[in-house]
Amino acid sequence: MSLNRREFLASTLALTAASAAAQPLEDLWGGNVIDIHSHLRRDNDGNAMHMDGCGVSHALLLSRGAPVEQIHAMQAKYPHRFVWSSSVDVTQHLASRLLTEAVKKGAIGFGELKSNVTANGPELQRLYGLAAELDVPILIHFQEFPHYEGETNYATGIKKLARMLETYPKTRFVGHADAFWANISADYANQEAYPSGPIKPGGVTDKLLSDYENMYGDMSANSGNNALSRDPEFTKDFLKRHQDKLMFGSDCSCADGHGAGVSQDRNPAAKRLSGKCVARETLTVLKRSTTPEVFRKLTWENAQRIYRIPKWDA
Ligand SMILES: [Zn+2]
Ligand SMILES: [Zn+2]
């Protein structure tokens, strides 16, 4: 049972009596929206402040390890709005144990996993197997092009990921970041982080989503927004084609849901979104590129199903 928009607003209103800080959420997007890529912020109010500013009702918090105390405090203060996922450095030998413990404590996913390993290597393969065993999705940051001097790459070799999808058919893979989204175009050859211009059909990402039931996509960050913005006609068909596989996420680090305080200093290639709220920008692209029915799948229904979110009790 999930809270519908009216119940959610009603519960928010009820809370107002108890807490002066709680404001009814503005209905910018015509219903509930879950952001599946919301990094847990230091301050217990930071995530909710961001969501309230950009009209996002719910979030999957991506945390490092299992900070259950903080998450429980946030769930108590903002009931029915948060679920969480756990990440570790996949190269550490306790990775499997830590992730298993996090799931036992309530995490509903692995991720985002962002380590300097190959996508088909032993570290991630162990976790592909474990994710299937624990029945949770695994969210991976794929990047083959450093954003700044001294940065590394993550989960490299996405062009060969098909073999992993075949080897681990019960694992729900969620793709994210530069290499996942740049490969939407068939002509991508790791030449830059965020290619622009028309998309050449038949890209690796499109094929993985079409050919493998267990491949899903997280549309967050500049990478997702860039891929969906560069060729509007392609985007319309792409979203229609993969309407049951894609999920809205923001990966936005702005403070207020309006673009304040965000810094792209470390990622000059992503400056097209500096001063903007990635959540608002991507929701706007999705809204104008789809029907209301598909928009609802991308921003709500798919995440409920793929992450097997049982109900919105805190
Ligand atoms: Zn990432
Ligand atoms: Zn934002």
C-alpha cells in the first residue's frame, strides 16, 4: 500500500501542527515523485529541504555503509518519505558482509557502487551474485573518462556488460553515470564524458535495455540529463521504448531544489547544469517528452516495482 498524493499532503498538513518547519509540498509534477538517486546529506533536514524545493515527495537515500540511526531519525521526522540503499568500496574484502548487514537493517538496494574496478571483474561479480541472493537491485556508476586530472574511472568496460547480464539473470542491474548514458549513441568511443548532438541509434545502452530483462536505467545526474536533452525526437521514442525500465533520479547536490549552492567545480564538463537543480531540469525534460501515463511510470511506478518498495511506513 503506498500513500497517494492526497494522503501524503494530508499527512504533511497534519504534521504542520506539530512542526512549524513542515510545509505542504507543492504539487509541481501532478503526483508523487520518487528520486532514486538522493545522496544522504549530513544534516537530517537537507534531503527533505531539497525535495520540498523541487516538488519531489519521496526519495531513495544513497548512503555509505549503514547509518541506521540517522535514517531512522529522518524517517521519524519525515514519515513516509524515505527508503535507503547502502554502498561500500567494493574492493574491500568485507564488502559482501557489510552490504548483507545493511540489507538486514533495512537497506533495499546496493549502491551507488562507485569503485575503480572493471564491470566484469571479480569484485563486482561477487556483488552481482549477492544482490540476486538478497533480492535487491544493484546501482552502478559507470565512467570511463575522468572529469578532472587525477580522477579515476569506475566500473569500466560497459560495452561488455551483456555477459554479466547473462551470467546473473536474477540480478537487477541499474545503470548510471557517464559511460552508461554516453553509450546511448552508437558512435560513442569514450572520447568525452558528455557527448552532445544527435544520437546515432543502436547504442550499447539502448541494446542492453532492450535485450535484457534485468537491465534498468537511472536517469540521474548531468549524464542522464545530457543524454535525454541532446536529441528530443530520439528521447521521445527512447522513453516510450523503455518506459518500464527507466527511473527518475537526480543526484542533485543543490541546497534548495532551485539550484542554490551547487558547485560543479570538480566537474567542469558538467557546467551546463551549474546553478540549476538537476531534479527540476530532468523532471521538466521527462514531462515534455512523455505522456502523463509514462511520466508516472518513470517517476513513481517503476521504482516501486524494481526496488520492491513494500509500503511507505517509516
Ligand atoms: Zn554516480
Ligand atoms: Zn537540486
